[in-house]
Amino acid sequence: MADEEADEAPAVELGEGESVEGAPLARVASRLTWPQEKSSILKKEGDAVIRTPSGPQTLEDVLADVDETYFDTRQTFVNDVQDVVGRGPVATE
């Protein structure tokens, strides 16, 4: 039965447009352990380009607008970054 399922087409078809530049914020956040200081995040992932509703941005540029200097959890970090960049869909074109 498992072999038959493997031969089926994927459940979600991928679009044929241009790929979106940058990494999802969740992927960048998952590469870190928590808690983290802002300075540590900048050293480790500051040059990472993340996807935002207004286009790709470096994490360093985004964190410059975040007032917090210490993130106790991954969710705190994600929420603070999303407060700066927004929570809308990422443009594909």
C-alpha cells in the first residue's frame, strides 16, 4: 500500500513563478537556541536574508528596529521581528 501512495502526485502543486528570495523567519529562528541576546543573534545570523511582506531584508537591518536586547523564547523573537516587518503574505513577484 505504501508503494502505491509513493507513486501518486504531490498533494500540493508548486507554482511556476519566480522563487521568493530569502529564508522564512521560522527557519532562521530554528537554527538558534533560546534564550539569546540580540548581539549573539547578529553574530550568528545577522547576514541572513529573511522573507518579509515588503521584500527580502537582512536580519541585521530588521533587528536594528527592534528595541529588545534579550529574547527569552523563540516565539518572543519571532513576534518582535514580525512587529517590525509585518505579518502579511510574502509577495511572489
